Amino acid sequence: MKYFVIVNPVSGRGLGEKSIPQIESFLREHNFDYTLARTTGVWHAAELAEGAARDGYDVIVCASGDGAINEALNGLMRAKKAGHNSVAFAALGIGTGNDFAGGAGIPTNLNDGLKALQENKRKRIDLGFVKGGDYPDGRYFGNGIGVGFDAAVGHEAIKVRWTRGLLAYLIGVIKTVFLYHNPADVEIVLDDGEIIRQRSLMISVMNGKRMGGGFQMAPDSEPDDGWFDLCIAETASKGRILAIIPHFIKGTQKTLPEIQMKRAKKVSIKSLDASFPAHADGEFICLEGSHLTLEILPQELEIIHA
């Protein structure tokens, strides 16, 4: 088998570049037939993944955080739509959050990720597809969409340069509590016809389980069940938001009166007044959005997992 390894050298505050010698040493020691390429900018991972799929590589390996993984998934799907649909995907978690890996059953550390690559266990998972914001023609995602507070937290977390993972996002949460004053009044339409209208602090539409390196947005979600799991939070006071946060770390937020947990295969989110920020797998799809439509694509991607 031929492996194409995409490394984002700046992932994990520079951990990507530092990890390359270990990755290459492992691949050579275990006789992998591989090519390794570094990303050099935004959307480069998508271009590399699409090109490798078109060139007949069997496995695309993305050593990065969630952002470059999302780009690589979009490149793979672009190649798949052109008929190159036999390639599998693997991730080596060296990023800040590693949430796609954590929700898909892929190891979230480099050592175990390399072992999983060698063991070559396969399964198929769902992907999501979102239209709206800066992507009117759509963008694929593997883990989840965050609208409102969650997206604003990610914007603040990336400014934290001295740490990564859950701690960086916790710092982002604290900063965002005092910055995010005006959540949008939204209309959420689910595919069973249910309509939810409320001023929503946050809407998470999940294929995986977690965001922000450890916030359990949808602890019961399974990435291969053909459903989105939604976590919808009403607006709340600053003090109440801080009191709610530990529930998201433990995954017990469904017991709270401000929280609704739903399941759907198609979702529409429309602002009735103010615009909202939104991200897909941690990558912004809009800072001032007004309408998003999402659908689940069952069993769309073959991955290598633990």
C-alpha cells in the first residue's frame, strides 16, 4: 500500500514540525511505502489530499490538528466526487484539540496513532456537509459545527500561545463570557419537522462527541450511526455560563434546564435578528452568518482507527 502523509508543521504550537523525525523513523522501520509533505498555508492540506487520491495513493495520513484534518477531508471528498473513491484516511493527533480523532475512535497522541496505522483496523464513519456563511457551495466536516458561543471561544483559544488542548479552550471560555454579549435569536428546524425558536447561546451539531479538546458536547454521539447529535443552549447570565461549563467537561449538561439534546439527519439554523459566528471542525465558516443548512452523509469515509 502507498501512504501519503500530510504534516502541518505549525500544528500544536509547532509540535507538527518536531514530530516529523519520529513519524519518518517509524514508517521506515516498519517498511511503509510513503511520501511525506508539509503544508505551507491555508487549504494546502485539501490540495495535497485531493492530489494524492487522484494519484492512486491508498491511504491519506494527516498529522495535524483538527483544522488541517478538515481541509484534508474536503480534498478527499472532492477527489471522491471525481471518481477516486478507494482511498482511506488516518489521523495522527498532534494538534491543539484533536477532537475529530477523539470522536472517531482514533488515538489522540502520536505514539498510539502510529501503532494504529501499523495495525490497520478499518471502519466507515459518517461525514457532515454544511452550506452557508462563507461557503454557499458547502464544506464537509468530520466532527461538528459550532454556532455562537462555541465559535467565539475557538476564536479566543487560538490566541492563547503558551498552552494547548483543554486548558487553552478553558481560557477562551472565560474570555468569551465577558465578550459575547448578544447571542442571536434563531430558528432551528430539524428534519422531523420540529422547530425550535429561542435566543441561543450556543448550538453544536455533532458527528463526533467533543469539541475544544475535551468539552463533551454530545457524549452519546456515534460517528457511524447516520445521525447528528445536537446540543442547544439557551442564553444565560455570565455567572450561570461559568456554572454550566463543568457539566460540558463531564458530559452531564443534558440534565440542565437551559440545554436541549436532539437528533436529526438534516438541520437548518437561521438567525431572526443578529448574525452569528460558526465553525466547522474548529475552522471558521463565518464570523457574521445568518443561515446554515446541514446534512449527514452516512458511511461516507473509511478510516484507520484504534
